[in-house]
Amino acid sequence: MGALVLVATSLMLLILQHSGASDGARAGSGSIWQPQPDCPAPAKCGNVNIPYPFGIREGCFRPKGGFNISCKQEQAYIGPDIRVTNFDVVQSEARILTDIPSGTVAWKYNNEFDPIAWTSRGGLRLGNHHMVSSAKNRFTAIGCSTVAFIYGRDKNGSNGQFDQFTSLCGSFCFDEGSIEDGPECSGMGCCQVPISTNLRRFSLGFYNYNTTKKVLNFSSRSYAFVVEKDQFKFKSSYAKADNFMEELARGIPIILQWIAGNETCKEAALKESYACVANNSKCIDVIEAPGYRCNCTQGYEGNPYLKDGCRGICISIIFLIICISTLLIKIQRMKLEKEKQRFYDQNGGHILYQKIISGQVNTVEIFTEEVLKNATNNFDSGQKLGAGGHGIVYKGILRDNNVVAVKRSNFLHVTDAEEFVQEIIMLSQINHRNVVRLIGCCLEVEVPILVYEFISNGTLSYLIHGDSRRYASLKLRLRIAQESAEALAYLHLSTNRPIIHGDVESLNIMLDDSYTVKVTDFGASRWLSNEAVEQIAMVQGTRGYLDPEYLQERKLTEKSDVYSFGVVLLELITGKKAIYRHDGDGDFESLAGSFLRAMEERVENILDTSLAGASMEALPLLQEVAKVGSMCLSAKGKERPSMAEVTDMLKAVRIAWRDLLVSSEYNVTEVFVDSSEAPPSGNPSSAVFWTPDMQSLEVETLR
């Protein structure tokens, strides 16, 4: 920052030392070479600002130079059909967008027997004060066995004929596999060459070159055109398919340069038509062609073609300080914008955006960092819902008043942008009532931020282990168990690519207002490979829930989720945590280990027998559920049931004991003994009913 201050200060001192001498101010206010007093400055057509010497209305543009602009349906045109999208007075440039149907692109059907069959010649004709920028445009040809040319009018000629050969471009292909995506053209399927200076009119065409059957099989068309070099990125499909015309249907950008007159500065200064009329303006001889253009002198900015168009950048010490500060802020903003763009591209933002605008994806939204900052009050700690090993979750309110959960991950290394985007799309397309839904993401930050539906009623862990917990009925617990199993079975079986959750625990089972399950936290998840197993370099998960086979062999499978779910099932029927203190203050013990030992002796010793009712009539039901849990905890994964089988077993238990569960005094609506102990409402920060130790919404990338 110190270096920037020094540079800015030096720049401002140079500005203050400038004498303010002027080469302009030779035309009076009544001259035809200045716009009339009632002309807008700048004029406007649609979204395009039109600065003088250009203008729309008679008397508002510089005469005798092709500076009149026609405005049709909020589109600006130079001449009858050249659409302009931007003017730059400082560079004396205009960006035009040439419509393909207007003939600015030459194209032909390749034919084995007639090399010029179905040929369309293209070109562009400009006025005497406009030319195609040789520095910012390139002559481009697309195709295989393609030789294209551009003819320009002799700059000394006046007969309007195209008799000066300027550029030749050849594009060839060995086979279909030799064509690769750009961004630059390599000569395989696409070629680019510079164009000559002072190019005001040109024609495009093709050299007669025989096309073989082999080439015709994968490349049936050729194209030739002039394009702004920084705005064109070659795609192999342009040469191999017929989608070039479709993708560039909105037009091809070209940068034009304009000159104020065809004389030198010395000659023009003697004439009434001299264009550099502003105080503190200067005349610049154009090197590429006969003529001159105008600019403001150092320390001034604005429009040199208007009498009072050049304004001082800084005229006092106070303004100097303001200018330095503004400059530094602009530099910092530019750095931030560059960094945001780098992260956006690195995280696959351009890939996802293309899929969205093309209609391939409509289930995920791209958020800016600014939108999420506003939604979370700049990620205020008062909006924090929970924090876990993978990051922090905040409550956010979007502009449309939708409440969301915003996840800032601690780490999420994107190694393959294409694969990461596919994973985001897959998560957003998960459609199950018991799986939390991904709404969108922010990709312009180093670690992508993910946005999910907001679940209001906390976690299963808080329901059965929380400090202010109240009695949850056996009926409710069994419903929660079945819904959780159904969600995991869906992930394993019902998606396009099966997903292993990888971190199933009671903290990752959310409950909505009606205590419906929403499984979340895919922080350790993996797409299931073709071999139904995924080799993991580093074990992830939560102590007490980890599959011992996974710990030993570093192989994550569907059966790893089954084991972890078995521990959750034990929590529901024992009321104990996955890692708990024996007798309240003894040594820490594993619930899974204690349960398996109890199964060999007397299982009711570890069960929460209060769930069985006063007469213990539901004890056999608890024992049946315990058997399901013990099957899930089998030491060998192949001996465990699938999640679909677990779902069926739990469903069968609930059906078999339906009468007992319905007649029980512990009704599902009586989760809390006293309604005053239910989750509070009214206060936005407390109504969500979270606790600081919750690790919810840890959904990251599925690898």
C-alpha cells in the first residue's frame, strides 16, 4: 500500500506541475463544428452513451465524417446497418457488433467435387473517417482444409474496388481428434492472422482447395470473419459441427478506430473545422493512416471535441488527497475484482453459468458474495447457527425474504472445476423430503460458500441429548429412525450416481417444525465408484460413529453409512451419546461397544426402559429395534444389511407394533411435557433453536 501511495503522489505532483497549455479553443460557440446548445451530452440510445463528435439529431453530431448515429428500437447504428455497442473517446474507438446475416461472415459448404460450392462472401464497408483496428482485431478462419482470404481496398484508390490482397489464413486437420478447444487458434480447425492498417473496406472469401471425404465426415463447413481478438475463444465444435452460427447469432464484435479528419494536426489547426477545440486538449497524428484525433492533455479528462470538455483531474491539495484516496480505492477494488474473477473461474463458475443460461440446469442459483453478506449482516456472529469441523453456518435472509442457511467452509479444495460443478448440480437435484436441499452457491471466493434450505427445529442430537430436552415418545423416535434410513437409502440407490454420506450422526439429522427428518452434512461424502468402494487417503467422520472396517482399510462403502446409522439407532433407544460417560462421571465409553457387550448378556441393561412404558409392554419392541441395530454394527461390512433393508425392517417393526404405539400415552404431539419448554419463537436468533455445538449443514464436495 505504501508503494501505491508513492506512485499516486508522484502522479499527482506531475499533474500539479502541468501548465495547462491548450492547443484547442479555436471555434466559437456558434460554429457548425460544435453541437447546438440543446443537444444532450452525451446522447443516449438504449443502453449506449453516444459522445460528441457522434450524435443522433441534426446539429448534434460533427458533420462531414460519418458521425451521425441512427437509433432504431433502442439500438445504435453507424450508417444503415452497423450496430455499435460502445464508444471510447479517449482511445477514439467504437465497438460494433456485426450480425451474421448482414454478410460480415463468409461461409461455405465443403464439397469433395466442387470446392467452392455453396459459398457466401462476406465483408464490411466503412466511411472515410472509420477503420478497422489492426491492433485489436484478427482475421479468423474456421474449418478443415480451409484457406480463407481478406481483400481490402487500396488506400490510395478511389474506385471502390477491392484490389489489395491483405491477409491469407489456412486451417487444416489431420483427423477429428486433432481439433482442440482454444482459447487461441493453433491452425488445427482454426487460424488467426493480423490484418493490415488503414482497412476501411474489405471483402472475405475462400481459396479453391479440394476437401477429402475423410474431412467431410467431420467438418462440412468453413467460416471466415474479422473479430476482436480478446473476445473470441475457439471451440472445437465450431469446426466439427454446425453450431457456430447459433452460438454467435447475437453478433461478432469488431473494434473500429475513428479520426476527426484526414489532415495532419499541422494542416487541420489552420482550418475552421479543427476538431480539438477544448481548453487543455491536444492533437495527435494517427500513425496507421492519414488523419488526426484529439485527446485531453495530461492531468485532464473528458471530451476534447467539446469546447469545455477537458476538466482538471485535481486542482488543489484537498482534491489531490481525494484523488490519491480514490485512486488507491480503485486499485484495491480492481485487485479484489480480479481475485473474485480468478476464484470464480477456478471454482468452475463460468462452467456452471453456461449450463444455467443454456437451460441445462435450473435447480441451482449462483449468488454473489455481496448478496450473501447482506443476507447474513456481513456474517455477523449473531446470525451464527452452528460451527463444526468443516465450517460455520449462518442464518441468512435473502432479498425476497426467503430464509436460508449459509455455509462458509473451512476448507474445500477444488481440483477439477468440471467435476466440482457436476457435484454441485447433483446435490441441487436431490429431491427427497428427508434430505436437505442445496439452493445455490457463491464461487467468487477462495473457498466456495454453499446455500441450503433453512431447517428450523434443530437436530436429533439436541432433541434427545440437549440440556433442556423433554421426553420424546417412542413413536416419534421410530418415525425419525425410519425417515433417516429412507434418506440414506435414497442417496445410496435412487440418485444418478449413488452417494455415500460418510458422516452419519445425530448432529447431522435435522428436524423441521413437524419433526420431519432432514439429513444433512455431506462434508465427508463421496460419489460411489463403479466398484462400489472408494479408497480414502485420510479418514473423515465423527468419533463414535466411524466404521471400524473403514478405519482399518481406508475404504468407504455404503456399509460404512449402515454402521454409523446403527449408532444413531442406539442413541434413539438408549438415550446415550455415541461416546458417553459410564454412570455419568466414569470413564468415556463407546456406545457401540457397550451395546454389543450388552447384547451378549442382557440388552435391557443398556436400553432406555422408560420408553417401554410403566408396564414394560413395549420392551419386546425395543429388543426388536436393538436387533436391527446389532445387525448394522456387524464387524464385517458384507454381513451388514443395506440401508434399503434397514428401512424395510424398521417399517415392519412399526407396522407390527402399530396398535401399541397408537394406544401409548406417549403420543407424537407430546414431545414436550410442557409447551412452554418448546423451541422459543419470535426472536430471529433464538427461534431457530440451535446450540453452539451443532455441526449442521456441513455439505461440501462429494469426492
